[in-house]
Amino acid sequence: MTDLTYLPDRTALEAAGLGVEHRRGWALRDCSFRIPAGRICALVGPNGAGKSTLLSLAAGLRRPTTGALHVFGGARPSDRAARPRIGYVAQDKPLYPHLTVGETLRVGEELNPATWDWATAERIVAAGDLPPAARIGSLSGGQRTRVALALALGKRPELLLLDEPLSDLDPLVRHEMTAELMSAAAEHATTVVMASHVLAELDGVCDYLLLVADGRIRLAGEVEDLLSVHSLVMGRHEAEGLPREFTGHTVVESRVTGRQITALLRTDGPVAGEWEVAEPSLEELLLAHLRSPDAPPLLTPGAEPRMNVPAPKEAV
Amino acid sequence: MTATATPLAAAPAGARPRAGLRGLPWLVLRQHRVTAWCAASALAALVVGLVWLRFGMDDFIDSRAIRDACITSTECPTAQATVDYFRRTAGDLLHYLGYPLMLLPPIAGMFVAGPVVARELESGTYKLAWTQSVSPLRWFAVKLSVPAVAVLAGGSLLSVAYTWAWQAVPEVLLPGQAWYHSFDTLGAAPVAHALLGIAVGALAGLLVKRAVPAMGAALVGYLVLAGELLDNLRAHLVGPVTQLSAAQPGLIRDRTWMLERGIVTRTGEHIAEPNCGVDVSPEGCLARHDGAGWYLEFHPYSHFWPLQWAEAGVSVVLAAVVTGGAVWLLRRMYR
Amino acid sequence: MVDFRIDRRTGVATYLQIVQQVKQALRLGLLAPGDKLPTAKEVVAATAINPNTVLKAYRELDREGLVEARPGLGTFVRRSLARPGAGADSPLRGELADWTQRARAAGLDREDVAALVASVLDEHFGDPARRPSEGTGTG
């Protein structure tokens, strides 16, 4: 048998009742989900939805106000043993501007003596024609992103958290960096959690999805499973309101154009009547949910947290 | 923009055998390489200057035979010109060479507050450090230890050199630089103060999180602690000597730090510097306050080192408390 | 060796594209028994797709008996789909070429010929659109 890189029974990241309060209110509220090890997970949501907050929690840079977030099936991200196993690239790609590219990679070696992989880090930097003596402060945004990714991949983490990693890369470099990420995942079964609002860059790359909006989890689970329980239904719009055939299914979104109605349904069995039914694309699924904030959240069974935590306290 | 190659970044490929500092201390030193070089150069220049000054002063004092020079010009008018010359040249030089030691604590504090701690929090590079295999606590500990070790080593060397140069001069030659006036630049005090400055700077950096305001906060914090607390505490760190006498004691005494003169009443009460107005004789003053005699509180020179170590101890304890507060804050903020 | 070409706009699942391309290579003789398929890492490095997708495709091919995974060595072709009659120099191809020439002479254009061929294929092999997915079951 060919083994899949993901290990459905091992957990890379899970949360129960997770909440983070900022000065201006709740950035995350009552979030529960689970990401199995070895998955490439897309963390999707509008700007300000809480994606970055969630990633910085998982990176051990801050702590939750309520609930808990665990990595590797039980450790806190800030635990001494967990830290070397987590890689993180923040959205602003912070690097020391006065150091050179070579020195920045040496930072990776000095601060990750147990895991540092010179070959990987140097390959990524060399592919971008970055001379080791170039100062970080003199690089372009895309070049800095390359160095930040080289640093993160050189650490060889088991869980790699990337906040909008590809946003300032040109298409060629974006393809190359995605290929690097996927190679790392193929070789070391790395779990990758990638925040993005560019939906097109996720299709075919991610096999797991976490949709966050307004600080809450809206969808969580295997992309395939999430797609297969939804149907894009098209047909004649006969009367006011939703067609009778839709009862029994959850209507995520419906739109009427002239005499035609198009709806994204969370189907429970086949839809009766004369309808053109298709499986939605990932982009269609995400857009429909982003446009309909009232649709009930959905977690596939694999995305239900398995950790034992005290009942989440709902802060008032 | 062309980049400058550095020897640290030279070797590509393969395993890296390295000598010298490793890990986080290497990074902290690399980040502040320019500052470290400047500080080391300044230290070397100051030490050389102090050694040269000491030999020069020894030579001058012995050759002009002014070691026992009298204090007032009326007693020995011939030596006075030489003494004045000495005060204007060597004396001023010694005085100015004490400034670096006096300024070391606030400068160290501002440096740790701004460039070392707050700048990383401000620019977000702490996220880079903390998501390698380094915990925030260890990061903070090293950020604090590297300047602390540098100050302990460099500050001690400078202080030893300065104290040694200062000891060449009899107090009568430079009464303005008597041990109790130059206390902050002698012995263990400047080094201990610098450690306190570093601790205050670290706390300010964590609290303010922005480089320039954090430096201001560190300066104010240090001045309050050292200027108000330590300065007022100093005289009481070691019990002063109290002398009783029937006649009013004089205030000028060689190598002695005068603290207080006053009247002891018949009930045993101490009245400091009683205000009897002009034209009232000491006896009259005594009678007016129903006094039994006079008292004089002072620290003799023999109290110099006990006072130095006591003040250093208090400073270090204060530094430890402030550091503890900073660690508590860090744990509360990020874990 | 095969190079996979992944088209994200076709709507065909990525893993299915890999399955189809391996089968095509087997039919055309580009892959022969004993050949090693590229590793998931190699595929992923070239195409920037999810490695689990590659592994899923290989698992599908394994299930159909076309390839086998040898732990630690890689995935190898077990049997070919190339038929003696499907080669470039086979008599069947020659007959088809003659027929196509006659159809063209009769005034049919490219689309007409393709439609004609498709309808005859459907009649003899069944309609591919009505089958759930290509190639499941046998093995």
C-alpha cells in the first residue's frame, strides 16, 4: 500500500472553546476544530477574521483568553518540547534588516541547533539568486519572503504555520515556493497551515480547510468531504421564497436571477425535482459561505476536537 | 544597494564548524556589533588615558613636592600656584574621565530598553526569535545577560582603573573629588548601578514596547530609583559615627563625610543645625535650645568600602527585584 | 518517466488527472512494466500540488493492479495497457487511416468524423459519461 502522508489519527493542531479578547473586542470566539497531522490546511477568511490571531496562538506567541489550543495531541505551543517542532512565518515576514542573507540563515542554525537543515535553506535562497552577502534591508518584499520561507523550512518543523505566505510573490516564484512547501510536506509529512484570502492559490494545494469569519469557525474538515456534502443546484424559480424541494437540506446561499435560482445546499440525500445538480468548486463553496454569515457552521467528523478540556467558559 | 560581505556569512554548504559564541548570545552580539565595537574602543581609550593620567599625576606630585600641600593659600603661598595648576589640568581631567562611569548606568539602561528589547517588539522581529527553538523567557534572559556580562567586565575594568588613578591624589589637592563626592564613580558602585540600569531598561522595554519612548522611560525610571532612593539611602547604609562634645565641633576634617551637626538637649533630643540667627555665639545658641552639648555625625574614610559594598548590594537586590517584575510581566503577556 | 500536467480549470479532480495520464502513458507504451513512477516528492516539486493527491492517485492505480508500491523503493508499473493492436504501426491503425481518408473524400469535416467515431464508440463500449468514474472495478 502507498501510505498517505497525513496520519488521520494523529493530531497536529486542535482547539476547544478557544477565545481571544483584544482591546476592541473578541478576535476569536469559541473556536473548536482539529487538524490531523500531515494535512495541508487552508486557513481562509476575510481580512480581520482572526486568521492571524489563530496562527500566532498556534505559534506560541500569545495565549488564549478562554479555552485551549494544543499541538501534537496534547502539548501547548509554548512548551519547551513543542517550540522546536513548530515553524512560523508572520504576515509581515519579520527579519533582522541589518543582517545579511547568510547571517540570517545562520540565525536559523544557531537558534535551531537540533533540526537545522542547511541544504534546504540554501537551496531556496540560491534559487532566488540572493547572494549570501546581501543585506536583508536591501531586499525586495518578495525576496524577503523567500528568505523567511527558507528560514522556516530550514527549521524542518512538523507543523508549519504560514500567514499569507505567497501574497507578495510573482506567479513564477509563487509556484516555486508552493512546490517547495509541498515537497517538504511529501518528504517529512509536515503539517502545513496556510492563511490566505487568495482562494485561487489554494485549489489543488490544500486538502483541509478551516474557514474563519468574525472570529468563529464556519467550516472545518477535509476539502473533499466538505465539497461532497454540498451541492450547487440550479433550476427554474417558480414562486416567491425557496423551492419546496429544498426543505430537509440546509440552504447556505440562494440567488435568483430572472427566472433562474442558483443555490448552494448542504444536502441530506438527493434533491427532489428537476434540478441541475453539481458539486461546487472550492472557490464556490468558500464564497457562498463568506456571503452568508448566518449559515450554520459545519465540522466534518475528522475535524471535531478530541482533546479533553473543561467546558469552554463563555465570557460575557 | 550593494551589500557588505562579512566574514560570518562567508562559508556556504556543508557542516559548519564554528568557533566562538553560539546560539542566542551570538545573535545578540551580532545585532549590536557596532555598539559593542564602539564600547570596547571607548573602554580601551579610557583605560589607557587613566593609566597615563595616574603616572603623570604621581610624577607631578612627587617632583613638585605638593603631596602635603596645605589647604589654604595663606599657609603656604609658594606652593599655591603649583596646586592651582594641578587642579586646572590633572584635576579637571580626572573629573571628566569620571563622567563615563557616572553615565554608564543610565546609558546601559537606555540601550537595553530601546535597541535591545523594545526595538524587537516594535519591529516584530521577536516573532522570528520566539518561533525558532527559543522560548521568550530564554530570549529575554540572554538579551539581559549579554549587556550585563559586558557591563560587569568592562565596567569593572574601567572602575578599577579610575579608582586606581583617583587614589594617587591626596584629598587636600582635590577636595572637590573627595571620596564622598566621587562615590558614584569609585569602586563597586558604578558597576552595580549599571546592573540596576539594565534591569530598569529591560522592564521599560517590555512595558513600553517602542524604542524611543522606552529609552525615555528607562532614563526616568533609573533617575528616580538611583537619584531619589539610592542617594538618600546612602548615608544610612552603614551606621555613621556620632561624636559628642561640649564645644561646637568644626565641620572641616580631612577625608571625612560630614552628615549632621547639632545640639543634644537635656532630654536627649537631637536638634540638627539649630537656627539661632546671626551674631549668636555657639554658647548662646546652646542655652537658647536648653542644650547639654553638641553632636556631630559623620562617616570617616574607613567607612568608604563598607558603604561601597552596601550600596552595591542594595543596587543588585533592586536590580533583581526589577528583573523579577519584568519576567513576571513577560510570562503574563506571552505564554 | 512521465511528466504530469495538471490543469486546475478542467474541473477534473487532480488525482484523476494523474490516474488518467499514467494510464495514457501505459497505453502508449511510454511506461512499461518494471518502470518506476516518479516519487510523490518529485511530482509535487514539479507541479506544486498536494502530495496526498499524488499518493491518492497511486493508491488508485495500485487498487486497479496497474502499479505496486514497494516500501522504501517507490512505486513500480506492474502491467502495461499497451495492446498489440493499438501500436502506431498496427494493421488496425492502417485501416482506420484508410477509413478516415474515405470519410474526408466524402466531404465530412473533422467534427463530423469525431462525432461519428464517438457515437460508434458509445454503441460498442457504452457511454463514458454514464459511468461513475473511469477505471474503477477492474483489477
